[in-house]
Amino acid sequence: MNRGSNGVFNVHLEGGAEYGEFIYIGDIFQEKIKIKKGKLHLDDIVLEIDNEPVAGYTQSDIVDFVKKAGETITLRTVKQGL
């Protein structure tokens, strides 16, 4: 997934260890998002960001991780309940 022209990835990640939840896709700004391959869906659980497992990460951890990322990040996700 590439950063948009506004400098952000246009995906809102929610959840986190502090809430007893996995990080998940909370909102997608489809008209602004640039995805190279695959599809993202609301409520998908994020397993990895750039091949880094993110289970146990807090919301703050994720924000810092994504801010430090380059122009492209790779998300590995799974649908909830699978």
C-alpha cells in the first residue's frame, strides 16, 4: 500500500493490546487509497506490517511504526472469525 498524495496511507487502524484486541482495519478511504495487490476490508485483522508481527502491539505502537515507514507498507490481514 502506498502513501497518498496527502502523505498518509488513508487507512484507519483501530484496536490494540490496551483494548484487549488485535489491530484491525477500522476505516478505508477507498477513493484515496493506493493498493498494489489484494484488497482490504473493514474489520480485517492486521497480522503483520512490513513482515513484522503486530499481535500485542498497542495503538500507540502502531502509530509510531507506521509513521516511521517509508512510502510503501505491506499489510498481511485476515478476515475476523476465520
